[in-house]
Amino acid sequence: MDNTQFYFIETFGCQMNVHDSEKIAGMLRDLGYVETKDKNNADIIVFNTCCIRETAESKIMAKIGDLKALKARNKNLITVICGCMTQQRGMAELLKKRFPFLSIVIGTHNLDRLEEYIVSYKKQKKFQNIVWDKEQEITENQKIYRDSTNHAFVNIMYGCNNFCSYCIVPYVRGRERSRSVDEIVKEVKSLAQQNRYSEIVLLGQNVNSYGQDFKDGVTNFVYLLDKLCKIQGDFKISFMSSHPKDFSSELVDFIASHQKMSRAIHLPVQSGSSRILKLMNRRYTAEAYKSLVDDMYAKISGLSLTTDIIVGFPGETEDDFLQTCDLVKYCKFSSIFGFVYSKRNGTPAAKFENQVPYKVKKDRITRLFALEHQLQKEELLSMVGKTFDCIAEINDKGFLVAKTENHKSIKIVNGNKSICGEKCKVKVKALDEKELLGEVLK
Ligand code: SF4
């Protein structure tokens, strides 16, 4: 008889959660579970949740409700809810009341101990509410199951000290705690030795403040990058997310002078209006952001900038929004992650007056995306006829593509998949709708 036990994980939210799910997968594999993509076959189901927007939370609640039918069919099914949503005060009790069939509710601070909680649930068969108020311990030597072949996520720090007025993260992820330089170097070295990853992505809510909690006057983000760039291997280093207020000119110079550093940088601006930035508690002005971007373009060749923008923040006028559009044109972003402001209970902005009507927010986000589309088209058209140094890889749709240094994807029309993972020179021949088409040069 086949006794294989299957796990199913659904991840909501950001890269930090995606990487947490890789750790969850590592723990479940250690317990002998095998992955299934079909939750109907699963013996354990984990929802790794997000609470950045209330809409995300409602969607997750509906999905948890759907688990009731699966639990009715399989009495031994273990259901686990974890992540930022569960870390909110009172949430575990609320979930248990609303969904009595749940097995384990665990917060962000002790997620690394999920394995032991599952073992204990299996013995006791009793609901476990394990949400710690105490901040997450940094656990080293975790079993991480990475199924990406191109990039590997590495946490360098946890938590955030910034308290942007719209954001719940500092309340559910705690204050900034950095991993030691030695541990990070050890992890990146072992990833480099596997020779599988073309990119190592360093993760933190604000990587630019890495090491500040050590208060040793030496350790900072550039210090860490310097150590990582010395590791042998053919890979690029990128990072997310960055806070513009902490993006130093030392960091700009470092990226400019180190080929191992990726030229694709995500620098969330959130708004182009200094007045709104102040209300958001971002602690930089639109002018300061633009001058940082000027410095980056002047020094970092092949720079590709992406950003996050929130439209319809409380009090945002049409003029504020037009300032955002001007900043978008000025900064020539390759891509924008645009969001409509949504009230998040527990944050200061949720109590602000002058909430912007939904119709106005919807109109602004539509105009922002139209602008992004126009700018992207101009940028891609400017690449036609040029040749780029790339790495060949297979994209999500199974096509052979070439990735440029600044993360542009070119569909290869004359190569075969045997070149996957290799460096190649690709000439862009045409732009088909949003897709660049290119040929590998012999
Ligand atoms: S920097 Fe601001 S937006 Fe980013 S996680 Fe911290 S509080 Fe949230």
C-alpha cells in the first residue's frame, strides 16, 4: 500500500512570503511529505497569508472557508494558516471561531518551528493556536526547498522600523533584526557552489538598513555586498526592497563598480507628491528621490528601475496625482507595481480624513497603467536592432528566452533549449506587441 503523504502550500503576498513558503516546504519534506499541486489530494494544506490589503484578507478568508468541504471528506487532513494575517492581534481566535475545523494557526514570529507543531498536532489531534507576541528568533541552518532554477532568495534581515502610515508590516513582522554576515556568506557560498542559480536575491523589508541593529559602526549593506561579491561563481546579486531614504551614494557607487551586482533595481517611490509622501511618513521628498535616480542613471550603466506606487492615498488631489505621473516620466521606470490605496485597519492612514472615492482611485490607476504601458513600449522599441549580453533560460510558459543584464526578456527565435543557462549574445529583431523577439548570434 502506498503511504505517501502529500502537502499543498498556497502563498499570498510578497517575495518574503514566497521564501517563507520555501522554508515551510523544507520542513514538510523533512517530515516525509511530498508536494502536490492539487489540494484535493493533500494530507496537509498550508495557507501562507498576507494582510497588506483588506481585499487580500477577504480573499483568504473565503479560501479558508472552502477547506471545510475537504476536511469533511478527509478527517485526517491537517490545515495550517500562517503568515502576516495570523500575526495580527486576536486573529487566531477569530479564525478558530469562524472555522472550527482548522488544525494550526501560527504567526510570523515562530514559523520556523512549524515542524515541531505539526508533530505535536499529530499526537494530540487538538487545535493549536501558536501566535507569539515575542519577535521572531533568527533560525539558522534551516531546511529550505527552493524549486526555482534561475534565482534563489536569501533573507538578510527581518522586520521593519519605518512605520509608513499605510503599512501593517512593522506590526506583524516586528522590528529590524539582521542576520550575521557570516551566516549570509555561508548560505550564498553554498548556493553558488550548486551552480544552479543565475541570480541571488537578498530579501528584507528595507535591505538598505541591514546591519544597523549591530551598532558596531562597521556592518552595513555595502559591507555585506562587498563580502558577497567576493564569492566565486557565475551569478548576479539583486535585492529587495529598498527604502529611498536609506539608499546611500556609497551603495550607488558600489553597484556601479561591481559587475556581480544586478542592474535591475526596485526602488519604491509610492507617490510623486512631497506633500503625500509626508503624509505617508516616507521621510524623503519627490525632489530627493529624483536626485537619487539622477545619480543612479549617471553612474550605473544599463540600469533598469522598477517601483511601487499607491494611488488614491487619503487627501491625494488631482494635482498630487499629476505630480506622480510627472515623476514616472522623469524616472523612466521599466515597470510599475501600481496599487489603489486600501484602508488597512491598525495603521494611522486608516483613520485619516479625506479618503479618496473608489471611482476616483480607479480612474487614476487606469491612467497610471496607460502611462506605464506607453513608456514601456518606448523603452522596448529603443532596444530593437541592438545586441545584448544575456543568459538563456526557460520562462514560466516554457519558452526559451534570453534575459538581459537589466532583466528584459527576449524570446529567442533561432535557438534550442540546449543553450539554457548559457551566456549568449542576442540581437533584438522586432517587438511583437509587448514581446521582444531576438536571435542568438553565432
Ligand atoms: S518600509 Fe514602509 S512600506 Fe516597507 S515594510 Fe516598512 S513600513 Fe511597510
